[in-house]
Amino acid sequence: MPLECKENISTNQHINPMKNIALVMGGYSGEHEVSINSGCQVYEQLDHTRYNVYKIVIDRAGWYWLADNGEHRPLDRADFTIQADGQTVHFDLAFIIVHGNPGENGVLQGYFDLLDIPYTTCDFYTSSLTFHKGYCNPVVKSFGVVSVAPSVLLYKEPAPDDLADLVADLKYPLFVKPAAGGSSVATTKVKSPDQLLPAIRLAFTEDKQVLVEQCITGREFDCGVVGTKEGKIVLPVTEIIPIKGHEFFDYEAKYQGFSQEVTPAECSEEITKKIQKVSYRLYNMLNCKGIVRFDYIYDTEHEELFFLEVNTIPGQSAESIVPKQARAMGITPAQLYQMAIDAALDN
């Protein structure tokens, strides 16, 4: 039986001791439905005896409070408040679970900073940087803690004659992806020059900037890190193994069962410790907060770890990677989200 949302606001003169949490989901990207799914999973895990939790949906048609009866009730974007039982509800915390724009790119964080509402994710600066792969990769490379694949950032769609010059220093196969985006939407593995232009055009349908990146062959690993009041917890490592003809961890592999996710990863202790150490250092160096996941490729031939990307708002559905990693460590989803809330309120 699903937990019921504590919607009632006390009508007497006493202050309600329960904090109001806005569980913010949805967004403007192709990950909208994924975010809704994550948000509903988080909603069921939060302690409703301790918090009044309200599902707030970000949609291009409007922002609204999704009440438990399914009604869409208006939200005042001027101060991020809603009306419940004739009372104005102000929020003590925003639990952001919006994948992509505007949750993962820093836009919501800047908005909540202006309203002085704490939130559970990285701040505006870190979110903005890490969301844009073309900007984040050079910064991570400069840290000197992990390798980064060679790449070229395209700011506008080039004419076909220009392509050879633009990617001349890269070796096929290549990955072509939106520079700012998630869940491998509009990402293509390109094996020959004739496939390059269609892949670039596809990526430009999702973003105004496109990253062309040299493919690194090897094993794909993910590692979550959680910031708590007491310190940072590095979670077990997961190996991603695409199956059924999927050569990389694309959208279908992520959300339609076309991959095998092994947690803890069946790899040497040396590789595991390397990935966890790098994840811990990147979390600190990028000034991350909340629940973050780092993705890597391990080049088995040269025994070299390559950074892929940072997910500052990773999926939180029942089958998502980070909740699985937490469970493997003996941390329930409810405990995981409580850690994020406590850390955000403490900050």
C-alpha cells in the first residue's frame, strides 16, 4: 500500500513541527518520464511521519503540485509556494530529482538559491559545469587523477566538407553525443566517416553543442558517492554489460532491460579501489553535494581508467544503479534519502 502524503496543514495557531519537503520531478528534457518514475520511488521511501512531502512536477506547460488524488494544483513560481487547505505552504527543502534540464544543469539550483530554499543536490556552479560534457572533461583532465578520452566540441552543425578536418585527430570508432544531456539520448557510436554527419545531426536535435569523442574500448563501471553530515560514503562499484546487440549503455540498455548490471562488480580489488578512490577525489575536487554517480571505462588492454561523465542527479527508480549500490552496502533507499535530506538541511 503506498504511503499517503501528509497534505493537511494545521489550522490552529501552533507551528507545525513537520518540515515541508518539495519533491521536485519532471523537467524539460527527454528524461521527463524517467524523472517522474524516480520521483515516485523516492516519494514512497521518504518518512511521511517526519515530513510533509509534496510532489512538485516541472513541465513546459506549467509547474504544479501533483496531489495524491491525481489533481494538478497550481504552484506560485514567484516564491515556490502552494495552497493546501486554505493555507500557504512554504517549503523547508527541495529534494530535486529532475534529470536533465532544468534540474541537473544548475537552473533550479540558482532559482532555489534566490529563494533561500535548501536543496539536496550539487550547487549551481557544479551542476552547470558537470552537466556540460565538453566543459567538464577538460576540467577533470586538469586534475590529473583519471584519464579523459580525446574529443572535439562542435558549436554548430558543420558542412560535410568540414567534418574530416574537425575530427582529424580522433580515431574511429567515435561517440557523438549532445554536450549537455543525459541517459545517452541522441548518442551514437560511429564506426566510419559516412556515419558521422547523420550522428551529428541527431545530436543537434537535443542540444546546440555536440561532443565528438574517441571511443575507449573496455569495461564500463559506475560508482556512487553520497555526501552525509558525517562525511562522504563511497558506494560499491557496478559493472555495466550491454546485451542483445547494444554496443554501449544507451537509453534502451538503461531503461528497457538491454544490459546486465553487476553489483558489486566482478573485478579485481585493485580496479575496485582505483575507481572508488578516483570517485572520492572527483567528488571533492568538483565540490559535489548530495547523491552523485561517476561513470568510467576501464581500458583492459592498457590497464587505464577513463572518465566518462558525472551524474549529479542519478536515477532513483527501484532498479537504478545507485539504489542497488546502496543496498549492496546495507543501506536502504529510505536511509539513503534521509542522509541526503539531513546533509542538505545541515548545510
